[in-house]
Amino acid sequence: MTRLAVVYHSGYGHTAKLAQAVADGAQGVAGVASQLIPVADIDKHWGDLEQSDAIVFGAPTYMGSLSAPFKAFMDASSKVWMEQKWKNKIAAGFTNSGSASGDKLNSLIQLAVFAAQQSMIWVSTGMMPGSNTTRSKPDEVNRIGSYLGVMAQSFVDAAPDIAPPPADIETARLFGARVAEAAVQWVRGRQPGRAN
């Protein structure tokens, strides 16, 4: 069984919806078990992360950067970094903000650099942008057009039951499946007796 963990922070519930969609997408891949881990509970789950084959990181973008609780989790992982406990695990990330841009790219770069410092293997979205022609519709997958990781938008006055929109939730679900498939391939390639 390939194990995938989704470690996330959600200030108002919007990013939690994305985390659930990522976990659901991963769980839909044969031979994969996914687990949601809110950063508020991280002290109970360091062992789970060590046992995971893939870790997907997710946080809202506040003021052009990752949220403070998620950054605290990153800082708390310094012992993991010193011992390289996540080396060669699959990594990926997602973020959400109130505006279409919201400087979310900066958050995804922070996540990718964090994964690189942990010696992890980063997986991109693998999706073409959904809304880049005059024929585009707002309900297309990857409507924000991100390659590095999933970007979603939740209007600040919208409750989590209506935001992020269905297109962003579906983007997150497909992304979870992609990361899970990459993890399965990665784990299979590391099994003893297989030619690499």
C-alpha cells in the first residue's frame, strides 16, 4: 500500500475543502491510502509523515505568503530536515486565496523550496491551463492556469460551502490522483529486485 499524507492549514475552511479533494483524488487510485493532517494536530502525526511515501502540502496565501500556522509547521520540521527523514518522498502543494492572483505563486514556490530542502521529489499539476482563450468557461479545470501546484480562489465573503468553486475542487481532486499515481510509480521503482 502506498501512503499519501495531506498536511494543511485552513483558516476559514476553504483550504480544508481543497485538502479533502486532494485526499479523495489520491484515495481513488488503486493501492493508495490517503490521510488528512491539519497542522494544528501535527505533533500527533510526525510518525505518520515519516511512514508516508508522498506528502502534499497545502495552505492559504495570506498577504502574499503562506499562512503563519503552516510556516510554524515548516519551522518545526527542522529536526526532520537534519535527519533527512523525508528524503526521496514525493511532494506537491496547493494554495488558496481571496483574489485570482493573490500572489499565490509565491506560496507555491515556498512549498517547492521547502520540499527541495527536505530532499523530496516535487510533482507539478500536469494540467494545461483551463481559461486562456476567448472560448474558455469559468468552470474549467485549472482555470487559474497553474503548473507548479494547485491554485484556488475563494472570495473572502463566501462561506466554505460555496467556495472554492467546483472547478477548483475538481482541479484539486485530479491533482491528488496525479500525485498518488506518481507515488505508486516511485514506490514500485524502489522495490527490491526491480531494475531501475
